Amino acid sequence: MLILNAIEKKLYAGVVLDITLLNIDYIANKQVRDVKDFLGLVNTRFEVVGGINKMFDEALSLENDDLEDSLQYISAKKMMCDVIVTNDKMFYSEEIEILTSNAFVDRYLK
């Protein structure tokens, strides 16, 4: 929640891939009844970007077997992100720094 609060206070800009919102909805609906409020919050606080044909072409050309990670990485490059925050230990990135959510909080929010 610290990261969401920092984005809400406009300390940092957040960017999220549209498929991420769909993944959150899919996973959360198996555990809780209503995730729409949270998705609405993310939708209003983050810039939601979507994959287009050219981005998929770039993602498919990377030497990485996880298409979703590749598309997120290509999107982050296109949006000129400085850091990708993920807890995925195998997340693909060539040029953008990867931080876990805890590492991001420790470095930028304490």
C-alpha cells in the first residue's frame, strides 16, 4: 500500500499494463468477492498502457520465454520508466532496473 499511496500523492508516476489489471481481476475473484474498487483505484492512479502489434513484435523478438514479462518490459521502455517494481524473481529486463516492492519502499519511501 505504501507504493500506491506514493503514486496517489504524485511522488511517483505509476504505469501498469492493461493485462495486469485483467490478471488481478482473475486471481482476486478466486479469493474475494469484489475487486472492482481496487481495480478502479489502480485505473485512476496509474497510467494504463496496452500492447499494440509493434510492441508484441518487439516482445516476441526478445530472448525470453515469458511473453507477459517481455510485453511489460517493452511497455516500460516505451514509457521511459526508470524502475520496474515486481516480486517476480525471474522477471526479464535488459536495461531497466528491477526492484522488489520491499526494495523500492526501502530505497525510495523511507
